[in-house]
Amino acid sequence: MQVKKIFSFLFVILLSLNLSITSFAAALPEEGYTINFPYEYPVSPDDPEWYNFTNNDDMVAACQIPDTILCKMTTEALLESVLNYPMQIDIFMHGSLNKGLLAVSEYFNGLAELLNRRDLQNVLETKLSTEQLDEHNSTDYESYKREKIMSALYTFNLDVSNPSPNSTPDYVFTPRGSVVPVKKDCTWHDILEIDDPNFRDEVIAELEAEFPRATRISDASPKYNCHSYAWYSQSTSNPYWMENPYKYIEDGSYIRTGSVRVGDCVLYGAIDAPEHSAYVVSSAILVRSKWDWKGVYEHAPNYGPYKKSTSFWTLA
């Protein structure tokens, strides 16, 4: 009997200790996240010194969050840091916001970390309901853009396909006669990442503030994209939106070159699934490329919203 009393007494003590430890652990920030305020970036496109950046690498490096801070930030603070990212407009440059998030996460450590947080969905649900943002009724550009990004983060793991309700399936030919699928006569209804015409000019203004050394050559248009512009036609009346120019390389119409000349094409990223294309206009080297729907810009190859490595291709 005495032994049973001793065991019962020890059990009560151990149970009390376990509950105390559990309560203490629950009171601690999840996984040791102790920084609950957003990161303050040292520079942004609003600062005069931003113009001193001449390439993407320096811009990207200046806007990284130090690892010693990143690993301690709460998900709420990290979300705000992503929403304040100086190069945030890059997310809107890839045909859909989900694709934009994926592209930017490859070079911005804050977004890459945010997408891996287990509690992101819960944080977003609270944020969206608390702020009660409505992209369709907002008259404020920053609020509209903020809601678009949070909605895209919330649906990030869903289907990222970009339907084209108004365009017509069509095809063009490479110089060697291979068929390349395209969409013809896209309209503004096909532009899903910014579906409010009231904010198009503000998007372009923000983009040009981020890349002040780029020169706009032609105005915004939903009809053609970068691949169609570089590989098919540089005319502003080009009616085709091309998802992938790989056929131009696969059939030998273009071959890779190390001696760049005017008229060559530039691929950004994987050859069979490039992120972006450009067209060489100067042996300096300057290129022109269509920045999504925002217009054609002249710029250095490593200067602009597309950050993947480049390869140059010349007509065989």
C-alpha cells in the first residue's frame, strides 16, 4: 500500500511538471520566431541611390533579408516584409501571379522562406479578413496590389494555368517550317494579374521606377508577349502570344552563339522552358524585349525584371 502511495505521489508530480512545461512551451513564439516587426530595407526605388544600380545582381543583393534576421521573424512579420519588398513589381511580370511568386522566390530569400512557413495559410486568412481588402472595389493602388499578392500567396499551390477567354488558338512557323502554337488576338480580359484598368499606369510607373535605366520603346499591349516579339516579329501590330519558342532551337533555325550580333535572340533560363526572351539591337550589347503586357523596353541583358541566366542564339 505504501509503495502505491509513493507511485501515485510521483505520478502527480510528473504530470504537474509536464503540464507546466507544455504551458510554457505554448507561450513561446513558434519555433523560436522572436522578431515580430517587418524588415526595413536599406534602399528602394524611391531613393536617389537606386539609380546607381546597373545590373540585376546588385539590386537583388541589396534587397535580401539577412539570414540572422530572417530565421527569427514571425510569419506575420515576414509577410509584411514580402509585401514591402522593393522589387515587388517583379511578381506581376510573369503572366500570372502564381508564376511570378515562383520566379521571385528563386532570388528573394524572404519570399522563399515565407512560402515554406507551415502557418502561412492561417496568417493570410486572418490578414485578409482583418483588413477586409477587396481588389474589385479598392480605389487605392497599394491596397489593391497588396490584396492581389496575398490572394496569390493563399492559392499558391493551386492550378497556376492562365486561361485565355478571348484569344484564338493559332500557329506560326519557324524559318525551317516547324509549327509553333500561339494565341491570337489576346485582349485586356486575358491579363489576369492586373485586371483593373485603373491601375495599369501605376504598375508601369512602379516598374519604370525600379528600372530607370531602361527605355520604353512602345506602349502597353495585351496582344503579344516577349517570346513572340523576339522570335517571330518586332512589329507592334504582332497579334500573337507565344508560350514557348523552343521549336526555333529544336529544329535548328537558330544556333547558340558566343559572338553576339544585332538580330540575335536571347533566352532567359532553361532552353526548353525559358522565362523570357529578348532581341539584340546593338553590339554594345543592348536588347529590346516585351515586358509582359507593359510594353517593349530597351535595356542591358542583365537589367530588368527577369533574372535567370542568358544564352544568345543566332539565325542558322
